[in-house]
Amino acid sequence: MLIKTLLVLVAMAAPALAYEPVTCTPINKTRSIIASIDSADNFCTFMTGYGVNPVAPNEGCAGVYCHGTVKNGAQPMPKGYILSTNYLKNATYVQVTGCIDSSVWAQDPLDDGGQMDSHGWPYSCQGWAKFVSLIEPATNTFCIRCCDKDNNVDCNTSISTKGCWNVIPGQYTMADGTACKAPANMTTPTTSAIPPTSSSGTSVSISASGGAGTSPTPGTGSGTGANAGGRVSVSVEMVGAVVAVALALAASF
């Protein structure tokens, strides 16, 4: 009887859980929560606060920062944070992808990052029905896409652990075509995958503003799994080690 009562109470409380639980404190009640995309040089996207690590558990306290024109009560993007921008717009969505220097914002160079969108949070993108955005310090990449329909066709908010390249296919390169550089404060180069080619669209423009760092070592895939809203990588070497141990144990019986 007690279990049944508890289940009923949980069911009654479910509608109140409209958004993901906020694990960060304090919550900045005056922050801007309206993103926007006008061009490669004028867009506003979500970021966690300076030095707030890791990103994923603090998504609920993110705010909007603008590269170019500041609007909707947002903050200006930190100087030197955006290294390159790749703009694309078609009939159903608009997006900006590119490279960042996460060390400018004192972000953890080993943090796989997090996703801020209009599904898990009361955030929005001006003039669009739905949006999804990610900040990924470990690979120095960022992405944001705003869509004309509230569905998972173009703005898929259900695969946040798969990273920018899968959630928002596009260009993640510097102006010279090289991959986003590893974080300047990283002592060991990242092994994340080089992104695929860009999506098709009606308008593409690229801009960049240089930045220090070493080029990342190419990988073979994102190899990610859910971890409290973040992502964890599983290497081939790790899998091989587990298999070897299992075989050794089997042989001992």
C-alpha cells in the first residue's frame, strides 16, 4: 500500500518537473536567456559563468553572451574566446559553429562540456521555435542551431552526449581550414575526433581571430556516454584491457 501511495505521489509531481533540475548555485535570476543568430559576426549563445566547471552540472545557471552586437540584456562575449565562426542558414534552421579558446574563460581543458537548449530549460532563440547549443572546452568547440519547428528533426535535443559534430553537423575549423586547436592550458593534447564536412545550406561565411594552442591529435569518433549530463570517452585500449582480464580469469577456471 505504501509503495502504491508513493507511486501516485510521484505521478502527481511529474508535471511540476518541466525543466531539468538545477544543480548550480547561486542561480543568476537577472541573466539573459534569449539566444539569437544574425550572422557569423553577430550572434548570442549560452555559456556558464567565468571559471564555472564543469559545464554540464551548471547548465541551469548559464547566461547569454554575444559575439558582436549585444542584445536582449545579454553580456558581451569575452575577448579572445571566439576563435572562428562558421555560419549557415537554410529554409528550416540557422546555425553557427566554430572554435573557442576555453582558457580565456578559465574552463577546465578536460571538460567535455554541456548542452543548453529550449527543451530542458526555459531558454529560447529569438524568432525561432526551438534551439540547441553546446560548449565543449576539451575540444575548444562551440555550436548553436535555431530551428523553425519544435521537433527533433533539425534541433535534436535528445543526443546531448554525442557532441557538437553529431548534434549540429557543420564546420569546426579555423579560418585556414585546420581543426580547432587544443585548449591553451592543456598539457596533453586532446584525442577527440576531427569533425565531418559541413551541412548543405544557402549561406555560409567564415570569420576568425587567431589564437594560441597546439593542434589536437585526430581521433576516430566521439565515443561518448551519459554521465550526469556530461560525456565520458572510452578508448580502444581500455576495452582491450578489459577483454584481456576477462580472458585471463576464464582461463584460470
